[in-house]
Amino acid sequence: MSHAAFEPFVLFGRSHQIVLGLTVAVPLLLSALVRITGRCALTRVICWGFAAAILGAWAYWYMIATRNGWLDLGNALPMDLCSWACIATVVTLIRPNQKSYELAYFWALAGTVQGILRPGIPFDFPDPRFIEFSVFHGGIIASVLFLTVGLKMRPYPSSFPRVIAWTLFYMAAAGAVDWALRVDYGFLRSKPVYPSLFDLMPAWPYYLPVLVVLGLLSMVVYYTPFFLMDRWRAWRS
């Protein structure tokens, strides 16, 4: 099917709104189902289902990129933050553990959410790129919500130094790859060409420290609900 058959992507249009709604509604409904039934087997099926959907969408992107000649050094390597969030999320889905969960939690909410709110895709549903982007990014966020609400996993104050260390390691690794291959993973060498939060930041390289500060602030914001919950419980007891 030619690109002429697809409508241009509309930010917060009907298709985009449906994706955003399902990204939140599906994990919450599944979490309620798990909490009501209390069946471990059902939880495993849901976790493996999320993992299969995310990995399937990732593999599908490589297939359509190869078929259309879009694959190059700038997008073939898993060196963007969403790819690292994907790996952390899938690991947690298959083998729930605190250290990979907290990476998935903060990376998905701080990074992947920005991607799904302002997708860098040209065409709307049913363009294959729209479907792949929505399932991949939406699947990561939905999985983290399910792990948090359904499995009652959560970050702790001890999560901060570990996540900060891994994030700095990611930036160093992506920066090294960018320098060696003259590519732009993590947008460490230039801003995205499509509209994004980067448009509000200063020019390169001055937006790099802004990214670090925003990352730290986002961690505080996404930890705040748990902080308030802990304070509330302590006050009641």
C-alpha cells in the first residue's frame, strides 16, 4: 500500500486519543482482574502477553524498515532510551525484580511517555509505522502500569542512585556510539526534526545539561505519589 493511501498523522486526533486511552485503560483493567481473581497463572499470561507484544512490535519495525530501505546505522542499533526501557520492561515482565523494574518505571515514564505524547511518525492509522509505534511505546508504558498497579511493584528512595547511575551510563554509551558512527542516538548531537519538548530548550550543546536536570526532576515527580502514600500511611499509624 502506497503512502498516498494513508492520512497524515494528527497529533491528539481520534487515532492518537484511542492509543493514549488504551495505554492507560488496558493495564488498569487487567490489574483489577488480577487483584480480584488472585490467580498467579493469569498474571504470568498477562506478563508474557505484554512482553510478546512489545518484542513483536520491535521485530516488526525491523522488518518494515528493512523492506523499505529505512535501516541504517542511525536507527538499527538499540541505543535510544526507549530501547533500553523496552529491555528493562521485558526483563521485569518475564522475571519480576526490583532493579530492572525501577529502570523500566523511570525510563518509561520520563522518556517513553514523551514519545507517545508527541510521536515522530508521518501517517495515521492504519500505516504500519503508526501501528508499530503505538504497540511498542504504548506496550512499554502499559506494562509498567500493570507491574505497578497489578503486581504492586514500586520504586523506593534506594532506587534513585541506581537509576541515575544507569542513566548516566546510557548517556555515555550513546554518546560514544554517536561519536564513533556520526549518528544521533539519544538526541545527544542534535534536536529531533519533529516537534518535541526539545523545541523549548536552548541550542546544542546547551540543552544537554537541561536534559540532565529535567531527568532528575522527572524522577522526583514520578516518585512523589509513593512518597505521599508513605507519609499518609505513617501518619495514620
